[in-house]
Amino acid sequence: MITTAGILLGIAFFVAVLSGAEITRVMVERRGSQAVITAIDDVQTGRISAQQIWLIVMSLIVCVVGIANSMLMAVTERFREIGTMKCLGALNKFVVELFLLESGFQGLAGAVIGAFVGFISIMLLNLKDYGLEVFLGFPQYILRVLAYMGIACILGMVLAVIGAAGPAYRAAQLPPAEAMRVEV
């Protein structure tokens, strides 16, 4: 649950920033020079500032750390289960794959939901700034926004797998007898 929530929030922020910049770019083009005159900073002209890139990177790093923490707890809680699997003949590779698949699917679920949350939230914010005109420009920016959402879904899944790699490897290295003996 923590893995999914962390990815959801990080990806929502990622999609909101990229989509917001694209929507703003289209609105500036639609309004012409009137919008350019009122556009003061980079965000209003549809470019992503260095500060926004920094915030995106930091939020995604926090996601990876949160995923690693939650997967480490999942491994700790499942020591006996891991020990039982290894006593029944499960290879280290199987244990690693099990945890990586689990986190990958959680990351994908969180990323898909987060991408939609990010897009909907930025649409609502742009409604405030541009009114219903934001829907008139929809055909001009939707393909790029969908591409951002696709990239975000892949990124969310990859980040979840990266965050789970350490705990998964640790789980695979547990000797079966020691794992069966552990009291959590």
C-alpha cells in the first residue's frame, strides 16, 4: 500500500508539472500576443523551470526511498514464508523475482492512478486560469500529455523495481533455517 501511494503521489506530481507546461504552451499559442504579454515567468510560457525539474527529481528519489523502506518491511514480515519457500526448493532467483514482480505491479498501479490524478488536478487548476478555453485546446495537447502519462507509468514501474531490488536481494540471501527461526 505504501509503495503504491508513494508512486501515485510522485507520478501525479510528475504528470501535473509536464502536462501543466504543455497546456500552458498551447494556451499561450491560442491567445497569441495577449497571453505572451501577461506571461511573466517560465511556468506561464509553458517551459519547465530548473526548480520544477529539481522538485520532480527529489520527489521521485523520495518515492524510491519510501518503496525500499516498505519492501524491507514486507521482507521482514515474510521471513517465515521465505524460509518455507526455500525449504521447499525455491531458488534465490525465484525469491528475488517474486518481490520484484510484486513491487513492479504495485508501481504500475500507483503510476496509472497517479498519472490520471496529476492530469485531472492540472486540468482543474488550468480551468481557474483559462476557463473553458482549456477544453478548446484539448486536441492540441492531448497526444503529448498522453505520451507524458505513458512515460510516467513506465517510470513508476521502474522506480518501484529499483526501490525493491535491495530488499528482494536481502530476502533471497536468507538461509532457510534462520528465516524459519525468526520471530517478528
